Amino acid sequence: MSNRKIYKAIAFSVVKHDYIALAAEAHPSFDIVAVCDEAQAPDWVHERNQEYADRFDIPYIRDLSQAIQELQPEVAIVSPQAERHCELSIQAAEKGLHVIVDKPLSTTLAECDRLVETIQKHRVKCLVWNRNFLPALVQATQTIESGAIGKLESIHCDFYFSKDAGPPKGSRKDGDPPINWLERQIEAHADGSDGGVGEKAMGELEIEGIYPLGYIRLLAPNKIQKVFARTATHFHQANVDNDVDDLATVTLEMEDGVVGSLCIGRIGAASHPDIGEIKLHILGSEGALVISEARPEVSLYYKEQPPLEFKNIRIADENNFLLLESFIEAIEKNSDTILDAQGGRDICSVVEACVRSGKSGKVEVVEY
Amino acid sequence: MFTLACNVVSEDLKSNIHLQASRVPNLFPIEEWTESQIVVTDQSEAALEYAKRNQTVVFLHPFQVSGLTRTDLASYNRVFPAFLKRNQPRIIQLKQAVESGKLGDTGLLRIHRWESQKISHPEALAEEVDLAVWLFDSTPTEIYTIKKTGYSQVHLGFTGGGMSIITVDTTVPEGSDYYSASLIGSKGAIYADDHRNMNLVLKSSGTQAIRCTQGSMAIKNFLNDLQSMLTNEENSQVDWSDILTTARICDDINDSAENADVVQLGGEHV
């Protein structure tokens, strides 16, 4: 019989993805007792929340305050549309709940700042969902900490997602209306390519940038001070119609002369046999490190294999479990989470500077 | 049939060039450069001397010399720069993938080059910049550069939204050479990456990765291209104009690093 404390949790909307809620369901220290959301949320949001609640035979309550009052949870798992991430997290934190929030933290810096303030004021813990405990990232962290490559000098991340995102660029016919971002995201839920679900259109830097920038933050604690970015709409009509990037390169200038770079894009399913080429190249004073995020993996090939099925399967991935373990440790030992609200906010600020630079063609300063 | 001789500092390089030349139709390697029709050299002064004697000259380091010398060499129509980097097997695959149209519109080129050998840093960087210009088939519209001792990070923008980041480090420890080039197009991607081409040595002191090299194919491929051009008198890539263009871009790269600012070279910012 385990002596572990069980944390009662409520899913504050399960709209964007269900992976955080599912991770908590699978963890021995969490018990998700309900799904809740604001009554005025649109119908499609209620439908998704209800589906999740039905799947796990838990109630769906269309009132956040009521859910908290009735069920007395300790943790909120927040995964609504991106522009509501901070608002729902704030409502939870104000009631004393610890928060696990989906990425990206927000679509605006002001909202991030509001969340950071609330988290600090109410002395609760906040974990911004990330992939920093993937086996390859754990290995990279340990290698750098061991001193094997000496003092960190530069860090570079490639983060190419080989997913499609609707019709290709150039496919809109004369007279056709531009693609509506939210409608496209709702439609994309079926194949999981709806990482940017929400009213506000977001580019790949905004949607996925937190992952590679989270890696860089983990491995190079030096703050990013300046960025120069090139951004483009290269692949997808939805990105063209909504003027948001699907391909970007970024030069990063950090404290203490450390430099870095990021290449990111939603490069289409044809461009990689698996989820995408995701790598880290790190140079130190005594050596260097090349890390493939996908490893370890096994390869599977067979007759009549569906073309889009991944040929290489990631294994030994305990990211979800380890994230939640570290979250519990932060609560119980009053330590920092691996990526807290301030960290998520700082990454949003880097992304915001990148988007600015992409439009201005100039080097932009990151605001802290 | 052309006779070819070498005047290079390294005996190993000379042997290798002779060996590769012997694999190319219509090239016949000989020892005496004074009697040969083609001379391969790594010394600019010698290259100019041969050119004055109306010998055909291949100069191995077109990016290693000063701008004045480069211009001087380029003024002789029988002096040819060696494009060894472009002729590496992996780079040929990149170029063919672009030219075949399989990748669609070229969008992003990412290059990491780490060298532990005593190689000229500007030359190594120029070779990679040349590749970017060659693969995008256009010159950059924007340049942003960060330089540290033995390290350059060059960010290029191209018309139509193309982009490239090139990092060159010539300070990594002995035996730590590494190369990676990935090119993302609108319809596909190609990854030429040493990380995928490592074998393992397992021994009592631990596991060591060993890199599969590109062999000497670049020399053979280049000489093949050269003899084809000399035989058929075709226009080919064996030409100084690209070298001079890249050298000018490298000047802009240095300006960007010195001024810590973006160099705008015209064209649209997308």
C-alpha cells in the first residue's frame, strides 16, 4: 500500500488536447474528479468537455467556482483554447489551486504577467507543460551538468514538425474565402494537428516555440536578450490566409556571450518519416553534443504499412510521469517546477520578440 | 586527353589527386608540372605563374586568398577555382534534390560545420555561404552575423521568404569534426547529417562514435566536371563568378558582425 498523497484534480477545459489530463489519469498520485468550464463557452467546447467527462464517468460542471466549491480540488489541469489558458489558470490560482497549464502559456504577454503575479500572490505552483523530461533531454542535461563539454558556448535547436495543416499554400481558388483559423483548428482535432486551437491565429513559433525554447532554457540558463528572426508562410494556406508563420529561423543572443539559434516549422507529413526532425547541437569549451530528441526508438516496417504511420517508434518516454513527479515535488518541497509561470512567460516574451523581428527585419530586444 | 600534374604542399594530397585524376576519362596524371597541360595547386603565386605560361590551372583554395589575389586569379580565363565542397557526395544529393523539384520551393537551409583541423575559418565559412547561394540560386537580401573566436553564426534571408542559418566552429577538439546540412522545401526535405552516419567502436574505455567520411569523391567529381568542360567547352560551374559573389557576401557578413546589426541588401523582406 503506497503512502503517496493523492491529489484531487479538476480538468479546467479539455479542449485543446487531452494529453495532460490523460497523463494525470495514468499517474498514481492524481485523481481527476471532474471537468469544468465557463458556462458561456461555445458549444463545441462544451461538447469536447462532455465527451471527456463521459469517457471517464466524471461530472462536467459548467461553472468553475461551483466545481471548486463542491469538489475542493487541489490541482487544476488547464487546457482550453490558447487565449484562455491564463484566464482559467488565474481563476484556479486565486482559489488556491496548483496549476498545470497547456502550452503555449498565452497569446499575449500581458496575460502571462497577470498569471505570474497571481501565482506568486497565492503561493501556488504552476507547471507549464513541456517535454523537458524526454529521455534525450534528460541525457543532454546530465551530459552538460557532468562538465563533459565544458562551459556552454552555443546551443542550436531544430524543431520541425512533419504534420500537415490543411490545404497547401497556393491552393485557394480565386473567389474562395480565406480559411477561418478557428474552424480549421476545430476540424483538425481529429488528427491532432490543432495545436493552435483558439480564436486568435498563431504561427508555429507561438504554438510550438515553447518546446525548443524550453529545451534551450533548460540547458542554457542564460537569459535570451536579443533575437533576429526570419519568418515565412511556406507550406499551409491557413497560415497564409491568417498571416502567421509556418517556418522560421531565429538567432538568439544570451547573457555571458552565449549564442544560439532555432529553426522551426510545420514542414508537412511528406518531409519526415516520423513526427519530425528535432535535434539539438550544443558547443562547449571542451567539446560538443548532438542530441536527437526522438531517441531511443525502434523501427517497424511491414507490408501494407499505412504511409503516414511512423516507421520509428519512440520508446522509454516517461516525460509525462516525470513532469508530474516534479510537479508534486515542487508542491511538497516548495521548490520550483521545471517550467513555471515565470519561465513560460519569459519564453512567450522571446517568441513575441521573434515575431516582431520577423516583421521588422531588425534585431529585437526581449522584454523581461 | 589532358595531362595533369600537382604542385601542392602535401604529398598525401598530391597522391590522392593523382589517384582520383586517373579515374577520370581523358585525364592522365604525370609527375612533372612543367610538362603538364593542367596543374593543380594550392599556392596562389604558383597559380598565377602557370596562368602566365598559358597552362590550365586549378586553384584549390579560392576563398583562402586576399580579394586582390582572387580578382587577379579570376582575370585569367585558364585559371579555375576548385569547388570541392560542392562536389562532396552529400552536397551533390542536396543539389540534385533541389534541381529535381522533389522538394518544391527551397525554404530553409541549416548547416552546422565543426572542424578540429587547422583550417582557415574564413575559408570554411565561405564554402558554406557558397553552398547557400548555390542551393537557393540567389544572393541573400538580409544578413545577420555573430562572430566569436573561431566561431561564426550567419543568418541569411532570401527573396521569397527563404532563410538559412550557418554555424561554423573551427575550435572543436581533435577528432570532433561534424557536419550537418538540412534543407526544407515546400514539398519535402533532405537531411545530410553526420549524426545519421556514425558507427560505433565498443572497447574497455567506453563507446566511441566514428564518423563515415565522404572519401575522396569530391576531388574526382570536381576533376570530372573540369575535364567535361575542357573537352566540350561547355559552360559549367567551374567558374569564378560564384566565388567572387560569395566573397562579396562574406564582406557583408563581416560588416554585420562588426556592426552587430542586420545588413540589408535590397529585395523584399518577407
